[in-house]
Amino acid sequence: MSDTPRVLGGRYEVGELIGRGGMAEVHLGHDTRLGRQVAIKMLRADLARDNTFLARFRREAQSAAGLNHHAIVAVYDSGEDVFIETGGARVDVPYIVMEYVDGKTLREVLNEEGRLAPDEASRITMGILSALEYSHDKGIVHRDIKPANVMVTRGGSVKVMDFGIARALADVGATMTSAQAVVGTARYLSPEQAQGETVDERSDLYSTGCVLFEFLTGRTPFVGEPVSLVYQHIQDTPQSPSSYEPGVPEALDAVTLHSLRKAREDRYQSAADFRSDLQAARTGAPLSEEATATAAAFGEDPTEALRRRPEAMAPPALNGNGNGGDHTADIAHHEEPPRRTMLWVLAAIVALAAIFGIGYALANSGGDGDDPQVDVPSVVNMTQAQATKKLDDLNFKVQPQEVTNQQAKGTVVGQNPDGGSKAPSGSTVTISVSSGPGQVNLPDVRGKTESQARQILAQRGIKTIEIGDPQDDTKYKKDTVASLTPAQGTDVPGTQTVTLRLSTGMVTIPEDLVGKNASEVQSTLTTLGLKASPKIEITNDRDKEGDVLRLDPGEGEKVPLDSTVTVYYGQLRIVITSTQTPPPSTNSPSTPPPNTDPPTTEPTTPPTSTGGTSSTGFPFP
């Protein structure tokens, strides 16, 4: 076997397999011309002869190549490579060269963590909406927003990918179904997609609402088999996220529920509107009037949206008398003529056929546009041994990966593909196995803003973060983290509540400085983050020379970090005593003996105290 790597387009070396989907495989690659890591997505060779898959794959390259945004995985290049089949036939296999994202899909994150903290859920959803706002402005609807199609880098950045089923808004035929493929994934389908209607940007916003719901609760708004999911998206009213997770704030309830309105004209009209309300929910600002109204009136009849759209509404269920169940009182005095009643029945049959037809198509597509495949069983909450046996019995290969999770060690906490989806027989199912409630080493977030600290801690697996009373601090600026409890460097379980205390930016001047040596006081103030300004104050007390007499501001006062404190220190008063000269004698002077002492010189400067001063103006100790 040759060690020479496969090279595409004369420049892209194909490396290890890092991902596999319904119609493509993704390899780590190396761009030899620019010397950078890339991801190379290649259509599966067995699908390369299918014009439907070829068209979809090429459309992904065209759609994403025109989108240059920080929250969208960049497409660098595309082309086709020749694959030689066993019989010697040549098949052109298209490929896409993309930005390599060092991170995880949100599906992997949810498999590991179960759900996200509300603030982190909002932040990531805002990243998705930023990408959608840009693509919608360019006239591109994604049509398959779900956790598996969004990545988060190690640094926390959000990247939306897989525009394989994206369509231009101008394409009025961009409906949910096509001749051989079903567009979208059942758990995240908008009602209009579920009914096979034309989609627009508001369809992406509904799907994003489903994703936000899952971030907050660990489950999608609706669960069940594909046929059941289609019906629920069209007919049922979702519960609020807080009904599953009481810790979800009311504002996030309102935003999520507003994004999940059945009629697209009732939900958010743009990604920018959705993102604006999420930001308001994070900061405590007022929500839009529309979201507030949704929160107040979301208990309306779940069929209200369908009543406004007669073309999508099934007629009342018929009772034994030919009248419509709960609607009997409405029609008691004006029965429908037989012909009109028959039309209602036919309409009901057509509507139900459409719903079940779409649901059947989804059930046999895996939500990925692929041909019918084998059912993947759900093995979540089984032991690793049980899950492996169940998958082995169905001819699946099992790839376990250990993750830190609060469930018991050895418990399967996630899988890819998900249970209930479809996958080729003999393909690999990755199961996430809990290593038990793991320990998190608390990072040092002192000096970070509250938002930065929350993000860093959330990335380490800490879900519960509280803000304690602010504290004075000698090092950290106002409104940055001054301390955390437990302390940084401590190993704690992921369930541990971490309390952050923010700095007031104020310092208290100690109350034991007066009477100390001035140089010592200067050192103390500098250590506290304050500046010391020396000033002499004359004293008659020799014992106080060089010592601090008073401070301004005074001891015990609070001052902003980096403030200047005037330090008054004592200097001994100098008293100069003069010697009186006696009056001249009237006697004749005798000749004095010669003076052998050297002449003295008068000082030109006044005498000072015996202590010296430093270059800072403070006396030496």
C-alpha cells in the first residue's frame, strides 16, 4: 500500500476521515500551495452517478461559496476527482474544499452536556442568527438548521455549515419535498416545510427556535416518529422551555415561543429581530411588543394558526350522526348539503395523505436526502455493553468515545446518528459513554468581565454561575472579576455552583499607617494600587521625625484604584542659637600667642536634621 497521499486538484492532500453524513464524507486535508489545514468534503462514490445528489452537492458549493461571513464555514474551492470502480468504470466524484473548524458540532456538545446554560444558549443562537441574517440578505435560505449543522470552535465562535439543501429565495419551487429527496430534518421542520409549502427566511427562524428550545431543555419542542413529528409541527402548541427546565428565564420563554408560532407571519420576520430580542433577554432590556404579546397569549387554541389558513386545515372529525364532534353546536341549525360534506371529507383525506406522505418520506430519508436505509435504534441510557450488543445485532459498527457527564460511569449519554434516524447497514454509530461526574479544574478568570468569565467557565463545563456581592480590590479594575468561589485552580464537579465577585474598583486606606515610617507607608500604598505623594510637616517631637503624621484622604476612607494619597511626614524643627561677642576691652591688647588652629569656614546653608531623604522625597528609615 502506497504512503503517498491522495491529491485533489494538484494541491489538496487528502488526510484522515473526520466525518461522515448521508451523502458525503469529510476528510482532514492540507493545502500544499498555501500551507494551511482544510476540510475536504467528497460525495460518496456510490452516489456520484445519481443526478439528484450531484445537483445537491454542486448547489452546496455554489451557495456557500458566495457567503463570506465569520459565522459561516468558508468554502475555498471545489472540483471533481476521478474514482475508478471495481469493474474499471470511471466516475467523476465532486469535492468541496472548506475552512477547517477546530471544534465540535452542537450535536456533539448536546450529547456530552445534555443542555446549555441559558446565557450560553442565547449567545450561540445569536451566532446562528448572525449567519442567517447575512445569508438571507444574500437571498439564500438554509432550510436545514439543526445542531449537527452548527459548529462551535475551541474559542467559542459559532460556525454554520452544510448549505447542501439551501435555495435562493427567488426559486419559488423551493418547497420541502422534491422528486427523490425530503428537505429538512423532522425535529426541526417549520410547519410550512412539513406541509410541503414554499419556504422563506422565516422557515429558518422556526428551525432556529427549535434549536434554541433544545439548547435550553435538552429536548426538541416535539418528539416522536417522523410522521408524528410532522403532525405536531403543524398542529400542536409547544410547552414553554421553563416547563421542562424551571431555571429558564421568562424572557427566554417568550423569545423561544414567539419563534415557534405556527403561522410564519406571526413569528419573527427577520433574523435581526430574533437576535435583538435575544440580546434584550440577556441584558434584561424590554422585549419587542410581538414577543411580549406571545408570552401573554400563547395559551390560545393550538389550531388557531390553521383556522387562518383554510387550505391547510383538515375538517372536523365526523361522529356517528355525520356532524363534526366538538363543532356540533356551530352547525346544528345549518347542516352542510351532502355534496359539500363530501368535499370536506375529500379535503380531509388529501390533507392527511399529504401529512403522512411527507412523514413517510422523512422516515425513509433520515432527514438527509438519502435513499431508504436501516433504522438506527436508540441506545441512550443503556450501558455500553448493552448498546454495543444491540447495534452489533443490527450489523452496525460501534465507535465508543468517552465523555465527562453527570450520569453514571459506563452509561451511553449520546449517539450519532440519533436513534430513530436512518443509516446504511454496516455503517458506524458513534456512542458517547459517560466517564462519570468528571472534575473541572477552575480556570483563573480574575480580571475578566462577567461575560468573558461566564463564557470561559461554560466552555469548561460549569453550568451554574452566580454573582456574589461586589468587593473592593487592590488589583482588578471596576466591574471585572476580583475573586471566585471555589478558587481558581480548584478541581470541582461540573455541577458545582461557581460564585463570581466583581471588583468595585475601590480601595480602603488601611487604618494603621499613621505613626509608621514614611517609606514603609509608601510601600504599603503602592502595593494597594495607590500612588503616594510626600509632603513635609514640621514637628518639635524628635521621636516623630520621618514618621507619618497624617494622610489625605485619611485612614479608613475608600478611594478609586490608582488614586493619589498625600502622605504628611514629620521633619524636626531646627533651632539655630547665636553666641554673643563680648565688648572690646579698654586695656591695651597684649600680643596674643600665635594661633596654631586652622581657620574655620562658616556654613553657607542652614543646618538640617540628621536624617536624609530618598529620591522619592520620603526620608530613609
